[in-house]
Amino acid sequence: MRVFAKLTLTEFRLFLREPVSAFFVLLFPTLLVVILGSIPSFREPTEDLGGGRVIDLYVGIAVVLTLAMVAIQVAPAVLATYRERGVLRRLATTPVSPLKMLGAQLAMNGIAAVLSTALVLAVGRIVFDVALAEQFAGFVLAFLLTLAGTLAIGLFVAAVAPSGKAGNAIGTVLFFPLMFFAGLWTPREVMPDILRRIADFTPLGAGERALSDAMTGSWPNLLSATVLLAYLAGFGLAAVRLFRWS
Amino acid sequence: MTVIEVQNLRKAYGDTVAVRDVSFTVEPGEIFGILGPNGAGKTTTVEAICGLRRPDAGTIKVLGRNPEDRSLRYEVGVQLQESGLPDRLTVAEALDLYATFYPEPADWHELTRDLGLGEKLSTPYAKLSGGQKQRLSIALALIGRPKIAILDELTTGLDPQARRDTWDLIESVRDRGVTIVLVTHFMEEAERLCDRLAVIDHGEVVALSTPAGLIAGLDTEQRIRFRTAEPLEEALLTGLPEVSKVHTRGTQVEVTGTGNLLYAVTAVLAQRQIIAVDLRVEQASLDDAFVRLTARSAKEQ
């Protein structure tokens, strides 16, 4: 346990020393909320959203953005680099299993996501009066399901990427379409039906819908939860089978 | 008790046979060298001993246990090629982290002093020179106070002074009772440090002996060079049974022969009151033995 805590702390320190990824994970989602929230019309209830405000939606989307950043952008690049540079190979000769390092890396990403999410919610609540999730347990559940499903995809990318650069590139290529379906550019509520149907089956689209359910007071819907669990199981198993230590 | 026992090890990657048939044993407290040209199968052999590769055939026992036994990780310190650290991790953080992996770690302040890394504690890994990375790697291999240290290409990338300092450190580690397996292609290093050597070529052990034993196994001629004040009469030396050839050019003399050549030649010179200047004896070195051994095995292939 002491070793795991030390590894996680070390990973967190290293994460903070990469200013670009630290910024995009910890501050950018909040910055997005602040920028969109400063547009007056986004703070007004609109008919299109059934009386909701744009900013209310974007708080949920910013949380999904955080999760996408850690799971699809940071984790695969770091782990693929560790393999490429022989960090995992060196660890394999010590009493600490490289699996522990993998766990520490995932834990670090989870902690970063929680911190960033807390900041997004706090700024949303204090500055723009966005209500906290009415169904808090449901929010936590939706958050964890989305984190697990996306991290499984990130691990899979880390498993198949031949180098750190490739891991980074694959992550970036995945990031934009996945975030599109999460509603970063067009919220799901105003998507055409067909796009909304597709979004329901993408990991971030499902995550956004589950989080949005909890924000508005219900438990995550069954379809989104099932989709996220399916990503976790499918990509998680594939990652475990394909992961190479050196 | 034998510390490491390798018997008929074989390992192939696809169609490429990396290790064909390697057997040797390492005894407690010795520095055992594994010598061989690039691609001879040294690293694969070492990786199998560390439990990183599963042999296709043959057996390996480390402290009587299977190399994949995780409890061995506490007792075997390893420094391998192609293993790194995260770029932004500092020297002190790396040592501090690795120290928590072991129940009774060595004092890493002392270790870094011995390895000349004392000034670099807050330097991130990416900013270290090749030699400094290498020394940090050695420190990490020794931090758990291992019973066995396996060091692959220990001094590659080090400047001559750092190389000598590292050799001193390795000897002091051995003096504390640690058994050391050293993979190297530096003959000088093997000759200076190793108690016994296995020369591996094309995946097979082509010789297994002490450094002196390997050299003695060559029936090579010795060569003596010197200068004299006056040109030397070759006939003075050609008659000696030890001498096979004398070559003079002006006042330069070169004598080749076998047995106690130096004594035979100097005795004649002393008797004639000829003073030899700049006298040099060239003896077969481990280098010669190595080239001879690996050339022969290439021919047999």
C-alpha cells in the first residue's frame, strides 16, 4: 500500500510537470465553462432546451471533457512512452509489479479527473448558479462508469500504440469525434435524431447522457450504463490481452 | 551452494535463434563475466536469468529457485540495457521511490556519492548525460542490497575516469559479499574485474575459464621490441631456442618467440653489455583470446 501511494504520488508530480496536459486536464474544462458562461444568451432559459440554459448543459459536457482528456489523451501517451523508454521493463526487474505502476497511473488520472470535476462544478455553482446534481449518488455512478469505460479505451490505445508519439496521435484522433458525440460543439439536446442515436452508443455520448440524467435528478438511464459497461468489458479485456511490458 | 545455474538454455524469436545452447554456473561471491560480440545472445541469456524471458528449453535456477519466482526480485538487483525512467523524474526522486520497493534499502546518499551523482540529485532524468543515466541505473540496481547484481553493459557510455570509478565501486560491492554477473564487451573491464568468464558467440558458450586461463589457452608468440645504441647483429639472437624470428631496422629490434623469451634475450644482451632502450614486451591479451575464440566459432558455423 505504501509503495502504491508513493507510486501514485510520483505519477501525480510528473503529471503536474507536464504543463500542457496539466492545464488541459485541470483548468481547461473550467475555463470552457467560464467562457461560455460569459455569453449572456447562454445564461438565459431557451425554448430549444425545454426551458434549460446552455450553461447548465455545458457543465456536464465539461465534466465529460475532463474524463476524455485524462483517459484518451493523457493515459495512453504516458503508458506508451513508459513502455517505449523501458520504464516498465526496469520495473519488471524489481519487487514491484508493473501492474502496480499501471494501477498508480490510472489512480492518478482518476484523482486528476475528480479534482478538475470538482472545480468545474464549484465554478458552475458559484459563478453561474448551475445547480449541483440533484441525484448525487447517480452523478457519482455516472462519473465512475464514464471514467472506467473511457480509461479502458485509453488502456487499449496504450496497449496497441507502438510508441509514446503514436499513443498521443491515436488519442488525439479519437478525441475529436468522441467529444463531438458528447455534444462539445452541438449539445445532444439539439442534435438531429440520427446523430443522437449514434451518440447514445459512443462512450462519451453515453457518459454525457448519464451525467446529464443525474444533473436533472434521475439515475443514469439503463442504455447509457450498459453501453459504458460494454466499453469497459470489451476494451478492458482486449487491453489486458494485448498489453506488452516492453 | 551455486548461486546461478544455467543448463542448456535455448531461446528463439520466431526463426531467429538467439541462444542455442548455453550452460554455466556462477558461484557465491565471484564476479562472473559474460563476454561476446553484439548479437551473440548475451542479453537474452541475462533476461532469462532475470525472469523476463521464458526459455524455450533448458533450465535456470537462481538461488535454487525458478527465475520467475517473484521473491527473487528482492535478492537480485538488475541493470539492463534499454530501460529508462520518466523524463521529468529527478535522480533523488527515482532513488527515493525505488528505495520504498525493498524492506531494507541501502543508504542512497552514500550510493550516489560513490557513483559521483551527489551533485545531480535534483536533475531530471532527461537532463542527465549518458554516463550519468548509466550510473543512476547502477545505483537503482544496488539500492535493494541485493545478493546478486546483474549488470548489462555496465560502463558503456562512461568516460575513462568514470569507468575506473565504477570498477572500484563494483569491487567494493563484491567485497560486501554480493555475487556479480557482468555482461560486457570491454576486454579491459573483463580482465580487471572478472574472476571467471563465459565467452558466448552465436548463442553458444565457446569458452569458460578465468581471464588468465583464456589467455594461456592461446599458444601465441610473444614479441619484444627495443632499440640499441649500435645496430645489433641478428645472429646473436637467432641462435637462441626461444627465438623464432629477429627483425632489425637500423637500431630498432623486434624479436618474436615463445617460452621465457624475455629472459633469454636480456641475458644475451647483458652478457654483451648491450643496453636495450625503450624495451617493450607485447603479450597476448584477453582481446587476442576473444578475437581468436569468436573467429574460430564463426568458421565452425
